[in-house]
Amino acid sequence: MSDGTVGWSVGEGRGGATLLGGASTALLVVASGLAWGAGREKLFGIAWVAFLGMALAGWLGARAPRENAGALVWGYGLASGAMVTSAAVFLLPQAIGQHATYGGFGVALGLLSGFGAHTLGHRLAHLNLPLDRTLAALTAHAVAAGAIIGIIYGNMPDLGPLLGLAIVSHKGPAGYAAVSRYARRGGNWRAILLPAAGVGVAAAASSFLALPASAPVRGVVFGFATGVFLHVAMDFLPECELGSEVHESLAHEGDAHAVLDRLRVHAVASTAVGGLAVFLAWFVVA
């Protein structure tokens, strides 16, 4: 899972985490105020949904029992199903509509860039960083997602909020998984407020970036956004295999194959429900 490998070193203590979370929240308040003042009400709403969803999920994750595999499967499945559907329905047509060929190249670039960043990012685990590795990775991921959301809505103000909400839907499961795994190691859940605020801060800033009128350029940009979000969505597809995050969350003695087999059914069902939810929301709005 792209958002889910954390070790808490910065902000572990209650005081440090409270200071970090408070400063992040204050920055989000300022950024969202600027977005609201500039008439970007949709970005304002998306930013606070992402923040509150991740913060609440982190708070719950800190109090989660060890046996939380079912919650992880349904959380990841709903989010990934919604993201795949939203990217295919809302972003992909925009990319191809701007320029079919360059839009397609943009999708490929986004998918490959997402894979490359995720894979090479694991090299950070071998570095002695002053900031907790997972906290840094979560924050970087949130800022990247927020930047793309801001560019999209800044250049397409008529786009409905459904796409942005579906894109940030994985923030809740990410916060839950990260905090539930590492709170038992002494990490304080309030540190999750840093990446939770990153979406809105980056979205507000990037929304003022105007794309050129060139169809190929806009096709590449929207295609790139599509590819990145498709990569993230597929990375969140629940993996019910030995050694996976779901397997590690099992409180099960002996052979876990039977339990994982049952969870695979839940994985398929949850992704289908996530995609269906986006379809029903689009059907009602349209």
C-alpha cells in the first residue's frame, strides 16, 4: 500500500506531535481561507474532507484492536474502487478530449512515474533522515495529490466535487493503517495531521497555476494526473496474501490461508461497492 509503511520518530511524543499537528492545521486554515476568498469553494470542501477523514481515521487507528484485517480490506477496497472508477470516468475523458495522442502519452507517463517514485522511494529506508521516513512519505504523497487536484480544479472550475472527493477517499484508510500499526510502538496519532493538511495546502497553492491553452500540453497534464491516480488506486487494491499488510494485521494462530481466502471475497466485494458508489453518485448528480 502506497501510504502505509510508517515508523514514528518525529512527533512521537505527545508534545511534539501536538505542536506538529497544530502548526499543520493552522497552515491549512490559512490556505483554505485563501482558496475560499478566490472563489474556489470546491477545493475548500475537498481539502477539509481529506483532512478530517485522515485525522479521524488516524484517531480510530490508534485505538484499533490488533484484529483489524477486515476493516483494512474494506477501507482499502472501497477507496481503490472509487478511485479507479473516478479516474476512468472523470479524468481520462478530459485527457483524451484535450488531445487523444498526447493524453494517452500522459497517462502512460503518470503510471510509470507513480511506479518509479513508489519503488525508488523505498531507498529512503536506508538513509538516516532527520524526519520520520513514513511521515515524510505520507506528506510527500499528500502534497503531490493536492497539487494535481489544485491544477485540475483551478483550470476546470466547472468540474464537480465528486472527482476530488473520490481522489482523496484513500486518505482515511491510509491514516487508519499507518496509525494502527505504529501507535503500539509509541507513536502519537496527532503526527498524522501533517500529511492530512498537506492535500489542502498544496491544492490551494497550485490552483493559481494556469495551464497553457495548448491542447497537447493540457492533454499531457490531465493524462499524467489520470495515470498517477490510477497507480495509487491500484496500489490500494487489497492484497490478501501471505506477508501482506492484511496478513500482518491478523490475530490468527496457525494456518492463515483459510482466513485470507475469506478476506479475498471481501476484497472483491469492497472494490465493486466503491466503484458502484461513484456510479450512483454520478447518476444522481447528472
